[in-house]
Amino acid sequence: MPTTLPQERLIDLGRGLLLREKKNGLCLTTDALLLAAFCRGAAGERAVEFGCGSGAVSLLLARRGVFARLAAVERDPDLCDLARRNVEENGFSDTVVPLLADIRDLDAAFLGGAVDAVVTNPPYFDPRKSRPSPKPERRQARQAAAGDLFDFAAAAARCLVPRGRFFAVWRPDCLPVLFAALRENDLTPRRMAFAAAHAAAATSLALVEAVRGGGEGLAWLPTLFLKESAADGAPDTKQAAALFSTGAWPA
């Protein structure tokens, strides 16, 4: 097992995948696990993750073999270095390439050509309307001070091939913002799913696959319930257990 620095911890993602995180930084969330499972690709495709943080989503995608090549873009130098270490230590350097860049400056040329897919867990909150976290990494990941959803969608449009896909996880209560950002950048939603803690809970996450220049027709997948009930210690649903075991969205 790799040694860790005093300010780091190791998260076991299963099947031999270990993720370094900063103890006082951004933690791996269910959002990232579900986003990685929701993505789908084809043989030989290239993709880019916007705002990769420690590299968790890119590593999960690489382990599942979703894309042949992944650029993991991160604007924070320390997080980009952490992602690089995670990629190297897990043996995915031939598949995942961490890149230090701001998505607002990103285009296809920077990536060596247009890509087939963009994957992102963008900041959810408007910094003018929410209380900022005292921890810089969490503040950067959750609050859109360095680029909002419109910036992420515009960057995706610049980087994608025609008919390329944009995969994102977002807040269900802010879906109008998501749809507006997609529409403004010629990204058409074609596949969506909700996730909720259990069957009696409100939906907490929305996942979307949009297509650059895509036609009409939206496929709604069944809602994914994570737990069998609201009780403490309730087991995972069969669908959630399958997702966490295989890393893929349940059929």
C-alpha cells in the first residue's frame, strides 16, 4: 500500500483502486461515483473530464475501460498534482493524462483535437447566494466563482466533435439552469436519470447525457434509489449495490 503524507488519507475504491485525498480537502462523493457509472463510450474514443479534482472520476472510467484516452483537467495546481500521483500509483498513466488548465480557456487545440465526450461534476452553487466553505478546495469545487455551468457547457461545445456527448451531474432543483446552459451551446439532452437516497426521499441528483448538435428525443431512465429505506443502517438497493460493485449504471 502506498505511503501517505500526514495531510492525506487513502480511500479504497475496490478492485485494487486506491485514491489519495487531502484530509481537509474535497472528499469523494456519491455524485462522483454516480457520474462515472452513468458515462458510456465506444472503442477508441477520447474524452476529457472538466475539474477532475483528485482524479476519482477519471480513474473509475479508466478502470471500466469506458474511453481509450482521458484528459483530466484541473485548474488548481495542488489538486492537479494529486490527480497525477493517483493516476501513476494506480497504473493508468497510459490512459489518463492530468492537465493543469482553466476550463474557461480550454479548446480542442489544447487537447490535441476535438474529443468524443466531456465529463464533469461542475460547481453547484452561486457564490453570491450561498455561504462559502472555509476550506478553499471545497469552496472551489462547490461554488462557481471560477466558472459556472454556462462556462462548462461552452467549453464542452468548443472541445467536442459534432455529435459528441456531454455527461454531467447536477442539482434537480436547478434543472432550468442546466437546460438553459445546454440550449445556449447547442447541446441537446438525450438521456437522463434521477437518484434519491430512498424511495420516500426527494430526488437529490440529476444525471444528463447531452449531444452536441443532437436531435430531439429524451430517454428517461428509472430513478436510482440508493437505500432500501430511510432507517439507519438500511442496506443498499439491488440496483445501487450492482452499481457500486461493477461501476456501471444498472441496466
